[in-house]
Amino acid sequence: MNNHSLAELVSVTKRFGAIVALDQLDLDARPGELLAVLGPNGAGKTTAISLLLGLQQPDSGSARLFGGPPNLVEPRRQVGVMMQEAALAPELRVREQIDLAASYYPDPMTPDDALEITGTTALRKRPYAKLSAGQKRQVQFALAVVGRPRLLFLDEPTVGLDIQSREMVWATLRRLVADGCSIVLTTHYLEEAEALADRVAVLAKGRLIATGTVSEIRGLVVRKQITCRTTLSAEQVAAWPDVQTVTRDQHGLHITASNTENVVRRLLASDEDLHDLEVQRAGLAEAFTELTQEAK
């Protein structure tokens, strides 16, 4: 057990029949950070969270939550959870759902505070069954935070939310981390990880293929984007070594290259009138695409 981890998976393998969902996975959540777990569909993100919560057992390796087995009551009282699928009593009103969830915790927020910080105050008297899918997600978020958890697990929390609701969730998450809560967030939205994460873990086919800060994950990718205005044709440049792709639009030539310096030198040597030259590092989206493609 890493002394600095609140939750961790050590060399965990999990199979469902012939499918290997997790393959020797190491993953840990540390105090005071938001860990974003990224990966395409079927990468094992939800399975990893289920194991950390004790909802499933690993076939091999171990899962620990606050230093002990995840299925004990004591560690669970320090955890908030929002899974992709949630079955809540349809006839209970929103305020009653939050009252009930708060009663499970030793030192919860007031239900009114949970309603306020999750933007659900206006829904408090509505029966859960009468809510839209996006409103149900917001209420599930309120249930996850009402207990003032030390560690919050959020599995794809903003799927189905409109932009305004998503920004409210982001603002609340930043506030929770600032107040000392640690968060494990799975997401498909790369901009969500880029905006929120202290650390990113990229999963593909049940394996951890990269981990680090957003800028470290970006730095693993050698490709960079070159933009310039030039008389050279896209076909000419595409034939050069180190050039992956070339497109042209009204802003000029856009070149993706692995050895940017060599390509820039050749551009300058080949066209004396070349101007508006820009070189950009790959964003998280490009890094994610390249890393997961390499893992195939």
C-alpha cells in the first residue's frame, strides 16, 4: 500500500467470461487531487471504480480503500459516489432523497447546502421520477457530495448535461478540491480532464498506458502542429520526411510533424516568402488519440 494513496488497485486483473476488462492494472488516488481516468469505451474505467468501491472483486491483485478492504462500512462512510447507472426511489421527492443520503454520513452538509452548490434547489419538491435525464444527473451529483466525502468517485458525471449544468459541476468540483476533497473522475470529455485534472491516467484495453499531469501526457506525444502561409503545395510538403499530415485552408498550410525542427528548417529554406509561421504542441485530445491508437 502506497502511504500516500486514499484508494488503489495493485496489479489487478478482472475478467468477464472471455473478456479481459482489466489487465494487471495499477491505479491510485492521492490526497488533495483530482485524478481524471480517460479511455475509450470498453477501456475498463467503470470496472476500475467498481473494484475500488468493493462492488466487484478482482480475479487477481488487490483493491484498497483508505488502507483496508473496500467493502467495509468505515471506509465507505468517507466516500461519495456517482455511477453511470443509478436506481433511486422514483416516488421520493428530491429533498427527501438528499435527506436520506445525508443520514448515512457522520458529518454531512445540510441538504439545503447540497441543493445550492449543485444547482438543484428549484427541483427540491419534485418527485425523482418526474425529472429529465439531465436533472436526474444533477440530483445524483447532490447525493454524491452531501456527505462531505474525503474521496469522491464520479463516473462520467457530465454526460447528458447541458453546457450550463456542466460548468456548474466543474465549478463545484474545483471548490471541493480546494476544500480538501480528493476526486476520481472518469470522463470521455478531454476538455473536462484538461480543465480540472491534477493528474491523468489513460486506460486502453484494461491497461494503464500513460499517467501524469496534463502537460506530461501532452509531452509524451512527439507530434506538433505547424501552421504557415507558403507558396509550397500540400503535396510537396506531404512527401517530406517526418511529416504525418498536411492540409490547406484559408489560414494557410497545417502540418502535423514528428521532428518539427527539421520540417521548419526545410520550410524556411524552400520558401523565402514563408510567413505567419506558428508551432503548437499537441493538446490533450491529440495526445489521447495517439496514445490509445498505439495501444491497439
